[in-house]
Amino acid sequence: MLTSIMDGILCCLAGKSANVVVPIETCEPADGFEFVEVKPGRVLRVRHIVPERSVVTERASGQGGSVHCKRKITVYRNGQLIIENLGDVVRSELLHCQNGDPEHSSTLEVELSNYNSAATSTGTPDPQPASLPGQPPVPRRRHRKPKRTVLIDCERKISSCKGTHSDVALFFMHGVGGSLDIWGSQLDFFSRLGYEVIAPDLAGHGGSSAPQIAAAYTFYALAEDMRAIFKRYARRRNVLIGHSYGVSFCTFLAHEYPEQVHKVVMINGGGPTALEPSLCSIFNLPACVLHCLTPCLAWSFLKAGFARQGAKEKQLLKEGNAFNVSSFVLRAMMSGQYWPEGDEVYHAEIAVPVLLVHGMHDKFVPVEEDQHMAEILLLAFLKVIDEGSHMVMMECPETVNTLLHEFFLWEPDNSSKPKQETIESTTHKIHPANGEAQLAADNEP
């Protein structure tokens, strides 16, 4: 603690940032590690494992199932968001009437007053009655012109992604203060199953270079890094796995490359809201002051990031090279989280199967945020791990690996009579985030 304070004082006097992260000395590929120059002078460390496997014929890609994604998203000026699933949509696999027949349309009406401060000043409209399938829509209290309307109409084929498929690649993306090492259990597990895995270090993290300019750590700068990594290693079918802030980059890539991204996994990523840095945050303090507070921040991260704070968890942090970044990088990362495009409409436009994994004891991301994300996304499965927290993939690696593997192998059932277990899982799928988010199309009486 005393050493850290002295370093911080010297940092203030010298006008430099202490504890600068630099890439490891060697730039030669070793043990699956590669160094990729995404921009001149901007080098990222990447762990890339291509397992040895026999040649598999095209039939190994599986039959899969075709899904007709058709949605109408309407945004009103008062912050109201209405999502209408039209025709034979993906949700019909999860939402069924009492007679077992699939619903062919549903409407999700969300009041965004809690997420949009502008809606508070104009007042929250009264909730409108639901329109049952097969009946004419119920007229609203007043007609309003929508601020924005988005139409989605596409056909997607979703098939099983097995390790024996040479056209499948898994991308793992960490969040603020992490490194690719936090995915150690997942990288080893899936590479042994025959998957090709790719895990980069964000700029300033792990073994990647750490530019001493704040603009190098904005969301858009980091997203372009991840785009370069994706384009370099992408196969025909790609699965993106993100944790915390890394979920935003997965969402960005899924939105930019809908034909190449096959499935997405979001681990403790939070709600579908636009990113904007907080003006009243400890991370707005000068970098030298943050450096003095590094021991306190590390202890706070351990306490909030893990359900238990024992010797095992401390060792996991050390082995995962987590929260081992310079105070300058940490400050720049937190103040650079500006992404106004990543709102509810942006997420609702994604027509990719998504698995949401949440650690129940997470003190950074409330479970209500992931529940709200599950409502907005077209096809999402929410799984809550009771004994996990924010770093659930390190705390419960076996559980997380099993959930991920089952999701990779999942493909939609196009039969008219879905399996019973699919119907039973519906009750865990839709959870209103608050009293103002409700499903307007319930089961027929």
C-alpha cells in the first residue's frame, strides 16, 4: 500500500502515468499466442488454437432449422418502444397457446421512462390493453406519430456448431481490467473438444500494447480492434462469447456481420441501453490518484466480482491476470464508454440466437438488466447461476462450459409440436424488468 502511494506521488510530480502495461517481450507465436498489428504501432496479443482434427465432410454441418425473422419496431417521442413479432417468428418456439399451437404473432410493449430521462419530463403514458391474436387491435388512447420505425424481414438458418466442424470459430472477448487469461478454462475445454478458439487482449490489457493516449480506449477504437481480429480469423460460422464490457463488442459485431455471426453468448453484460460514461465516478480522478487507490480498487473488485473472497478467488484473479492494468488505461477505458447507437432498438434488430448467462451474486450487473435484455432480443435464453457472481466463468467453469456447449449444439425445432422441455423453459425466459415492461400478447383464453 505504501509503495503504491509513493509511486502515485512520483507519478504526479513527474507528470507521467505509472504502471504502464506493455506487451510481453517476445513477438513470436508460442503456445497458441500470436501478436496482431491491428493498426500501425497498435499490437494485440491473441491466443489462437487450431486443434488437430480429421477432415469432415459438408454433411457434418447438420440440417439445422430455418427461422423467419419478421419484426416491426416502433419508437415514439415519449420513450415508448413497441416491438411486434409478425408471422412465423422465432418466439413461437418458446411462447405457445394453451392448446399447444404456436403463436404466430406477439407484441412486446415497453415503457422506457426508467431508461430514458426525456420520457420523465413528458410524462409516462398509461399502459394500453393487449391485442389478442386473431382479434383486431385495440385502439389506443390517442394517435401519435412514431419517431422511428424499423422493419426486419429475413430468413435465417440456425444449425448445430460442433467442434468437428472446420467452419466454426469461437471468439472470446473480455471486459475492463480483464485479459484473455480469464477464459483459460473455456479455451482449454473447447479446444480439447475440437473447436478453433480465438481470444484477444484488449489494448492496454494483458500482453497487448498500451498507447498513452486516451482516444485509443474509446468504445469505437476498441470495437475497430475487435473488427480487425474478427475479419482476420472469422470462419463461415462464428460464435461470439463476451463478458461484461466485452458483450458490447459482441453485439457490435453481430449487428455488423449478421450473416457471419451464428450465435452470441452474453455473460453478465447488462441491459440493452446506450453506453455513456458517468460524470460522477471515481474513475474521473487523475490517473496518479487512481494509482494510489489501486489496492483499494483491487480489493473492491475482488469483493464485488466473486461470490466468495477466499484464497482460491485471489489465486484466480492472479492467474487470470485480471484487474492488472495501469491507472491511465483504467481511467481512459471507463471515460471512453460512449456508444449512443447501442440502445434498445439496436439490440432488438439483432436476429441471432443469444444465450444470456448471469451470476446471481453479481454486484456490478443486477439480474433485472439481463432480464430486460432477454425481453428485447428476438431469440434469447436466460440462464442464472445461483452460486456465481460477475466472474462466473472463473468461479463455476464446469457449469458455464456445459451451458455454452449445449447452446453451441442447439438448433431450432421446426416441428409444429415442440418438445415439452422447450415449453417448460419458457417460464424462465420472459421476466419483466420492471412494472412498466409487459408482454401485450398473452396466451389465448
